[in-house]
Amino acid sequence: MVKVGIAGIGFMGVTHFKAWEEVAGAKVTAICTRSEKKLSGDWSDIQGNFGGGGGVQDLAGVARCRELRELLADPSIDLVDLCLPTRLHPEAAVAALEQGKHVLVEKPIALTTADADRMIAAAEANGRLLMVAQVLRFWPEWLWLKQAIEGGDYGELVGLNLRRVISMPDWSRDVADLAANGGPLIDLHIHDVDFILYLLGKPAQVYATGRNAGDYINYVAANLAYPGGPTVSAQSGAVTMKGRMFQHQYEAYFERATVAFGEASEPAGIDPALKQGGSQVLTVYAPDGTASFPKPPSEPAFNAQLGHAARCVERGEPSPIIGAQSARDALAVVELEAQSVLSGRVVDVP
């Protein structure tokens, strides 16, 4: 049994706590938060831009820590699940690794590649696993797309466009502090950049335009160059109205199929039967004008991700899917996109 301690009980901490309850072979045995209300199990004030609220949790049998050092001092904990604000990731991860804990850190790995490198070095020095919760790699429709590309049934991938937008995240003080968390370029767009690298590897160049809000980039439209390969673009930002708090989608253009998927939070009154709203089930459009609706993998993404992390810990094996180096590589590409936005130039990817 892999024993897990969660540090940080906000929107993502709650999401992970609920998912861990569904993971065989793992159990949350401790949480860490400075909020007395959260320590009591009352998480009803916790909200996010998808899914439900925190509710009230039964924490019987779960150790409750007010400081991270208390959680790290527990010798029974195998894996520390860091769901803290991104600016706190480096210090917390290094401390956990130096205490002999394996670490799963919520995305992005850090705000800078320098901090990411420090975290990776600490994992290597202490012989512990450092994984990054890039959950899109487990999202059923995105996982289906990777399998479709690798399977080759639709021919070569010609083009790919991804979009991920949210309204201003006023449901969380930490998430709403865009200057402190890197803004949508780092906190949101990282999802799609990471997944593109998972599909295709590093691009040769990036070119991006965006809306510079001073301390952060609030909207980005990026092109990633793969010479001899597909044309790839992605857009992200905190620019939609509150009626659409969250939307992510993709269209993939193959030689013999077009594949589309979209998911969005919708306000009351939206009627999908009237083709209202922005959601679309996974759809494959064929050359003969017909469409089919394949079933993606059924396991919820967070459950699949955490189950994978637990198995890596149990076996003592590095993750081939959510290892820290791949997350660091995605952050490096996002940093280059920021350079491109600010300079107006194409930037080479080392």
C-alpha cells in the first residue's frame, strides 16, 4: 500500500484527494493545510472552474498537519502529493526529496526552468522519484488521439490545433494572482505544450503572439514548427466571460480523417439539442462524408494519473509518462514562446 500525504488543500488538492480514494493500492494518510476549517474536513468553500465543490470530507484516520515539515517527518508516508501554489513547488519538493519521499507535484513543475533543474537534481541526488501531474496525458480523448497518431489508421497527421481558455479565476486567491503563478501562459497553456511534446517531441522553432498584461501574458497564440511534419498551433488564455469558465478542445487533421473534440462548462439554459454551447463529443469525420463517434478510454484522467504514480512508487521505477524532465522540457518551450511574444520574432528551440 502506497501511503500518500497531500500538501495543499485547494481546488487541485481536493481533486486529487477524491481521485486517490478510487486508486487501488494507495491511500491518503495525511494532509497539510494551515486552514483550521479545512483540517476539520469542511471543504465546502473550495471551488474550481470544472467539477464540483469540495464538500465535507470524513478525515477519520487521516493525519492533519499544519506545517509541511510535520508531514515530511512522518516516516510512513511514501509519496508527497504537492498541490501548493507553483511558486512554492521548488522549496517544498526539494525538502520532501531530501527527507526521502517520492514526490508528485502539480503542474507546472515550477515557474522557471532553473527551479525545475534544481528539483530534478534533488531527486537524482536522493534517489527518489519526481513526477509532475500533467494530467492531459491521461485525459481519455487526448489519450485516444495519441493512440490514433501512433496507430496510423488515418494516415499521417497533417495539422493539429488546440485551444484552452478560461474566465478570470476569481474562485481562488492564489490562482487569481496571475503575476505570482506565471499567468495563463505558464499555468494554463503548459497543458497543451506538454501534450504536443508528448505526441511529437520538441519543435524546431516557436513563434507566438499574445496579449502582454505587464507582469504576465494573458493570451497566447503559438505556432510550433516541425519541419517535414504536421503544422501545429495552440491558443490559451484567461479571456472568456464567466458564463464559459472553462473550455478545451482540439482538431486533428489526418490524411484520411478529421478528428474533433471539445469540452466546456456552460451556464444554465444551454440546450445541446439546439446546438447551443461549445462542447463536442469525440468525432471522426471520414473522406466519404460520414462521421463516427469512437469511445475513448473510460478511466477518469485524475484516477489514471494517480494510479500510474502509485505504481511507479510501488515498483521503484521512473515514470515513462510524467517524469520531471518532460515537464521541464515543456516549461522550456513555454519560456521560449514568451520570448517570441515579447520580441515578435521566431525563436529556435535548442
